[in-house]
Amino acid sequence: MAEHKLSKSRLEIRTALSPDVVLDIAAFVAGETRVEGWKHNKKVTILLTDRSEAASSFRIGQKRPLLMFDVTTSTTEGATTVVTSIEDFATIQSTIGGFIPAGPKTMEGYPWYHQFLTNLEAGVRAKDPQAKTAIIERDLG
């Protein structure tokens, strides 16, 4: 996967909820997430591409994938740890009069992914108010 300043963005959760419950919340939230003003809202499809006991994989796309990500769980000492991770993504480069200006590329599916992280965090906290959560957009090291 290519690098992008947001490619390591993730949600980390430690909760008393079981992995099954967390993955069910993730699947529900994925189907309900919309981003106000995002150009792909009406055309985008969110697919659960794989589900196991401990993880789910999703693809946000139209005719081509915009972003693929995983929600992975593990259980230790009676608590479930949840981590999301971007596995692949598409970028776009804006143009001005046919010229590509110097500047960063935009991760196309990121607005939806960020909203999904916010919604998943809220969904888990609704069932477990004591859950410890952190949305990390960029690693600082």
C-alpha cells in the first residue's frame, strides 16, 4: 500500500463488550454512515467483504474501491481490544486548468472512514460507557 499522511488513521477501543457485539455494531454503523456534503454519498456502496470471529473487512466503493479497511478484535484479561486499519485506498489529485498543482493527494474515501470511526466509537460507548477509545489520525513519531 502506498503511504499517505492519513493511511495510519485508526480507532482504538478497549471495552467489556464481546468481539461479536463490537463487530455487529461495526457492521450496523457501516451501513448507516453518511457524510454531509460528501460527493459520493448517493453513489457509494459499503460492502462487508469478510467476517470471522475476530475481524471484519469492509470496502467503500463505487465502480472501483475508494478505501478498504479492517476492524480487528482481540480479547485479553476479560476485555476486548478493537483496532481499525486502512488496508488500501484510492487518491485523487486536483487540477487547475489541466495542470496538477504541487500539493498533497486527497484520500477519496477518508471523509466516510473518519465519520465511520466517530460513529463506531459512539456506538460502542452507547453499549459500554466505560470503554476507553481514541481516534488517531496521524502517528506523530
